[in-house]
Amino acid sequence: MKLFTKQKSDEDKLIEGCIAGKRDMQQLLYDQYSRKMMAVCLRYAPTTFEAEDMMQEAFVKVFTHIGNFKRDCPLEFWIRKIMVNTALKHLRSKQLLTVSHEADEVSNLASDSFSLTGYSLDELLSMVQSLAPRYRMVFNLYAIEGYNHKEIGEMLDISEGTSKSQYSRARAILQSMISRQENNYNKENVISS
């Protein structure tokens, strides 16, 4: 009877190499995920410099705690969670993350849908980065990271209703930005015609 042995995946080999402290494996992990994680940090940070700081601090945590990774989700998700938590901690320490405790009532400031088609990633990132930190955090956590308002409330120490309100306001501000840009584009086309 032939015994079958499960071959280790590339991800398993990478994780085990990092646990063993192998510099080449740590570099490989960093090279594999740093671009995606920089994009995550840029969504939270007010400047590229601060995003780089957040990312470096988070990767130190990744390498320090990779032995605790339970492998119950893809490695990228685990690293992303560390990036987000590090970004939030960084912003709290700089007192950039002050979410006002507004009434739990949510007014529908933004329409249900708006299109981001036709905008480059850089343009969208610029719009999101221009939001006030409290709106940017809730927008990123809900719309991009996929947390629900209850989870966001717990992460930011606010009520679920405040999270919904902050998200609604962020959407309204983004809609206004998009509307202004479209109006400016239309005016430029009329003038150049």
C-alpha cells in the first residue's frame, strides 16, 4: 500500500522559511506582497511617507508574529488585516483618527449608487485620500475591506449608527467630488468645441 504525502504549497514553504528567520524567504514574502500592502496603507495614510512608515511597521509585525498565523485564511488576508490594524493604530497615535460621536440616526446623504467608471486608480485614491480621516477610515473599512458597521464600530470605538453616518457622509462627499469633476470636464469640452 502506497502512502500519499501531501506536498507543501509554495505559500507553506514561504511561511515556514519566514518562521525559521530565513532572510531570503522574508525578502520573497515582502516582494510578493509589498505593492498590494502599500496600496492598502495609501488608502489610510494622509501622505505617501506615512503610508511607507505604516507598511514597514506592519511588515515587522508580520515577521515577528508569522509563527502565530493559523493558516485558516490565505496569507494575504492575514497580512492585510495587520496592515489595516497598524494603520488605525498609527492614526490614533497621531490623533488623526478622531471620529465624532454623532447621533445614531443616519440621513441618506448619498444616493444608492454612483459610478466610478472612467476614473484611474490614482484619481480614485486621490479622492479617497482627500476625505477627512474619520470619513476615510470608515469608507475604507466598509467599502474596500468589507467590514460591517458593527465591526467598524468596535474597531474605532464608535456606535454602529455613527459608522453608518460616517460612511454615508463619505459617499456624499465622494459623489460631490465626482459630480464637480464631471461638470468641469463637460465645461472644458463645451469651451474647446
